[in-house]
Amino acid sequence: MILSILSTLVYKTVYDYQITKIEAALGSMCDKRVRMLQNQFTVNVNHIHALAVLVARFYYQQNATDTKQMREALAGYMDSTTFERPLFSGVAYAERVVHSERENFERQHGWKIRDMNLERQPSPVREEYAPVIFCQENIAHVNSLDILSGKEDQDYALKARAVGKAVMSGPFRLIRAERIGVFLTYPVHRSTLSPSIGVEEQTRATAGYIGVIFHFESLVENVLWQLGNQMVLVTVYDITNSSRSLMYGHEVKSDWPMMHESKLELGDPFRRHLMICIETLHPYLGSQPSLQSQSSPSVC
């Protein structure tokens, strides 16, 4: 009887010790994946920043007399350097136009600013517009569309110019790529701004917006492939709203024996993200619970 009790106590002590070690190791591995993903995401956002600087310098600061030629050159540059941005499936630039300049703008470009919801119709009268003036060839259908005429796109544009950096959409499924992506919006300024500039001055300095379709799921896959550890199952969520949205992996159920949650900071102050890491192969944890897939909204 005494031996049985002692054996049970020894087993429980060893078991608790092993579980504590696994939990610590899992937390460390999850935090490492978060850091790598944050760093790689920042690298991709820096590509957008470089495009914004390019547009500002050559389209606005050079005082080009042939703006059509400049637009064609920038669009050609985007197409010819696509290989540098393998996780981008479409890049477009929308110029900010106030209503008093609309008539002259449309005459200069030779087309009407179009409504995003009714693509064949002119954009309704408003204080300002943001029509796409050049883009990559694969998304040429968005040219002349006013992004401020779409509720979500308007929200992204106004947030981006308020904070002066990239903002993200919620996750959606890319039909052609069969991957989950996000839409990134980045403000373009006519000149270099002071770090202490206020929101109103930043708004006035905004010349337009770069929009990018970004393959987020592929980015996570690339990061995990670099680490090469299959013992940890990773799931990434957008938890901005009350119902969390899957960005990578499988839906996590509550019956997992061991998991670790790490906050994921992707630079957008308006959105919240979470990484969940799960230990799957350790003998102390028993059998693996089932996985549940979750679909995201789909767009082309």
C-alpha cells in the first residue's frame, strides 16, 4: 500500500516536472515564431514604403511635365520588379483629389472617376476622391475606381493617413491563389514629414494611397519552413472583432491538452492578432484532438 502511494507520488512529481518543461519550451518556441513573423512582415511593409517614396519623389517632387508618361513608367516599374515582392499579388496607387479639382483631373486623364460599387457609373459628388491612376497589369480593371466610394476601402485610407503608416484589412481568401490574404493600405506624402507632425498636417500632406493584396498565409508558411520544427502546430487569428478570424492554420478547439498564446504585433494600431502554438507529438500529452477548418471570405 505504501509502495503504491509512493509510486503514485513519484509519477505525479515526474509528470508535473515534464509538463512544466514542455510548457516552457512551447512558450519559447511560440515567441520565436512570433518574432520571426513580425520581422518578415515588417520587411514586406518596407517594400511598400519604398514604393511610396518612389511615387512621391518621381511623380510629385520632380515636377514632371508629362504626368501620363510618368504614370506609365511607374506602372511599368511595378510590373518589372514583381519578383522582388513575391507575396504581393497586386499593387495600385490612388491619387487624392479634392472636389474643386475633379473636373480638371478628369479632363487631364481622359476618363471619369468611377464608383467602386457601380463601376460603370461616375463616383458621386463628395469633398474628395481617390481614383486609381496606375496599377499592375494584372489588376488593370481597378484603374479610375474611386477607393473612397467603397465603405471598407475608405476606412482603410482614412486610417492610413491618420497614422501615417500601413493599415490592414481583415483576412479574406484569395480565390486564384487559394490562400488567405489581407489588403494593405499605405499613405503617400508629397514630402518628407517630421516625426512630430500632427494628424491635420499629415492629412494635408497626403497625396494618395498605395494598396497591396498581400499573401499572409504564404508568409507564415515561409517562416515555419525556415524553422523546420513539425512538433509545434501554429494557428494565427485576427482577434480585432468579437468573433476571431482565421488567418493561418486550423480552428483551435478547447480540448487541446497543451497550447500557448502569444500576442502578434503587425504594426497596425487598429487591429489585434494572436498566434496559438500547440504541442502535438510529446508522449506525455496523449492523443491529439481533432482539427476543425474554418473558411474566410473570398475575393479574386
